[in-house]
Amino acid sequence: MKTNEGYSRITTDESLRETIPHGSEEYPFRYYLEDIWQFDFHCIDWHWHSEVEFVLIKKGTADFLIGSERYILGAGTGIFINSQVIHRFEAAESVIIPNIVFSPSMVAPEDSLIYRKYIRPVLDSAAECQIFSADNPAHGEILCALADIFAVQETENGCEIKTEELLLKLWRLLYENMDVTEGIWAPQASARTQAQLQIMLQYIHKNYPNQISLDDIAETVALGKSSVLSIFHRNIHTSPINYLVHYRLKRAAKLLVTTQNSVSAIARDTGFENVGYFCRKFKETFHLTPGEYRRTVAGS
């Protein structure tokens, strides 16, 4: 979606699950041609979806945070992101990324032999993602198949059956180039960890106006503080308290544009007890004071 500032933004629920549907129930496939630089804060922020995703970096270099890892990928590289894996893309310049997001059922029905033998093993593998480099001949085939799918989406005539044909080829190449036998129990552990993370994020999003401690966050999932810190750092690369502060600042930025409330009232309403601290952190994040942000964004 587009924000009032003209930037695009990922919309998610309190668990960071993306809420925008990718395609329709009868055709669960969507093609996007995006520039990471055009998104709010020049990043496609943390989100996950049940669909799988293939991305090609057409221009520029960006940081791709996939699950617990960070990858710096440049033009000509591709990446597969598995179902239900949390991810974020960051750019310091214009980075063009054609990409497709689709339900694995597009490749074959869930009750079919093809799904059981070739799709389910990929979804259930420990692999959060797969990087494709043009230097690898096998990966080159995958990148070419991906480019063919993108080209079909840009034609004016109906392309559903051609897309289906190419998706089947793409998935065959993916399956042949992935280790789908590793970490049989890893998906269960990963799912449990992600569920715990989502519970903690929901608690923060619901209670951010109040005073929240690390103990409060840990109590929601009955874990020790060190375990909670590990989950946050491993999955979204920050601490629970830093995430809380950043979330409060994003809520404050919205209130500055959508209300006439004073800066001190907005600071208080978003959980900041000290206005000076709020203003300092706001400028560190947005590179503008709250007043400057209100005048710049509301006036645009």
C-alpha cells in the first residue's frame, strides 16, 4: 500500500503476517516489480506469509534478512524464501526486485503425488531460503526460468497456463538443487520459536502505551530473559526493548500526521515518560524533530 508520504508499505497483523492477499483463491499467484528504495524507511519491513517467494535482484545491492541470517545480494542474484519464514529487505539506494509470491498449491494440488514427493519436502525442510548465483550453471537455469516467468507476466494477453507450466519447471529445478533431507526436526523447532516470537510481538503491539519490561515480555511465553533475547536477536536482529522503542516511534509518527495533539501528549500516549528522550530517539530514527516531521509530512 502507499502511505501519505508517497512510499509503499508492507501491511501486517500483530504477528507480522502480511495481510494483503497474493492473487485470488482460484489463482493464488502474484507478480510484483518493486524498488526497495520506494518503501517506507527504504525497506520492505519484517513480514511473513504462507506463500513461497522468489526474488531476482535486477538492479542495485540490498541486504536480505531471512529468518536468522543476513545476506548481501547484488544484481543478477536470486533468492527463494520458504513458506512462513520471516524476512525483511533493506536498501541504501534504488534496488529493483521483480518477484513472485504464490501458494505451493499452484504447482500441484495438496492431495497429489507431486505435492507429497516434491513440494512438501521443500516446505518441511530446514532451509529458510536458497540463494541463486549466476556463476553456478544449475542456478543459471533457475534464474532463466524465473526471468521467463516475469516476462510472461508483462504480456498483455492471458498468461495463466504459461505461468503454470513455467512454475512447474521452476519448482523441479529448485527441488533438484536443494538439500531437502537436512534437519527433520528443525521445522517443528522453528515453528515453535516463531509462534513464541509472534506472541511476544502481539503483546508489545497491544501494550506499547504502557510501561513494559523485559520480564513482562518473557512472561508471555514462560521463558527466561536470555532465551527471549536470543529469539529476538536470531529472528529480527534486535532486542525486545529496541523493538518496543522503534514500534512506539512509528506509532508516534502516525499520530503526528493524523492528529493535532501536542508532541508531549503524543510522547505520553505512545509510552514515553520523558519528552526529551522521545525527541532525541525520534530524530535518530527519522532524521527530523517531531515538529519538523509533522510540518514536512503533513504538508506534503
